[in-house]
Amino acid sequence: QGHIGYQAPGKIPVRAKGDDGSLPAPGWDSDYDWQGWIKQDELPWEYDPARGYIVTANQAVVDKDNYPYELTSDWGYGTRSERITDLIKSKIKGGGKI
């Protein structure tokens, strides 16, 4: 049997505290300098979840209170991912496969 997984892609900077990247930062102020890059193995990921599927639809993929880096403050509201999840659950409940 195969595996499923999700890995957030990209090279994402470690921003200064309080800087979510949504606005320009004052380039002359070193308090706003990037501190490097988030390591690939520290980016959000999921592998073979017990529920048997992964849903991504621009919703938050980390708990901002527990994840050590600021990825963005511009996540989707989660309504699309909730709808997709509801459809998958109803399909599975009815004996269907996904």
C-alpha cells in the first residue's frame, strides 16, 4: 500500500518578531532583518495521517500559538477545507472510497 504526505514548499525567511511580511519593513532598521531561513525539516508537514487523507485549501496549516515561526497572517478562513473534509467524511461514512 502507498503513502500520502504533505510538505509546505519553499524557502521561507525567519522574520523579526512581529513581522508577518504583510507590509513593507523599514529596510534601514536592522530590527527587521531576516534571521535566516526556516529549515526544510521545520516547515509544516504531515505523513500518513490516521484519518487516511490530507486536505489543503489555503487554510492555516500550523497552530500559530505553537509553531515557532511566522509563516503568514493571510490564511484562508478554512471554509473550503472544511467543506472538502465534510464531503470526504460523508463519502467514507457511506462506504465509499476516496
